[in-house]
Amino acid sequence: MAESNHSVLYERFVKPLETQHQGEFVAINANGEVIFDKNDLTVVDQALKQFGPGTFVLLKVGSKGVGKWRGEDGKKLRVMNEKL
């Protein structure tokens, strides 16, 4: 997904839920389906099962996620966060 799409998806599907999920991780797919959890690996595991690889973006609620997937196991994730 292009980075500009990340912002659109966040604004449309996550921002309205920020107060309930502040600080949690969220996976969002192009259809607007979301998975929230406090544990990033839990979100990734569930998103891979539910959405499939390469079909979602992982962000931290209330932060702007900037990072890239590393490795083939789907568990090596590097994310740097900036406050929105």
C-alpha cells in the first residue's frame, strides 16, 4: 500500500476510535477492516491470518508509523513512531 493510503485509512477507520484504543497497535486493510491489540506481534499474527501477507498496514494508534517489514517470518518489524 502506498504511504498516502495509510493516512487515508487511518483518518477514516482508526481516528474515530483513537480514544478507545490510544497506544494500541492496529492493522488496517484496504477494505477498512481493523484489528487492535496492545501487542504488535498479536496484531501481525491475526492480520496475516485474517487479511493475508502484504494486504495491510500496521500502525500505532495516536502515532504516525514509519517503518518496513524485515525478514520472511513476518515477526521482524521495525517501526519508528512520531506523534501525530
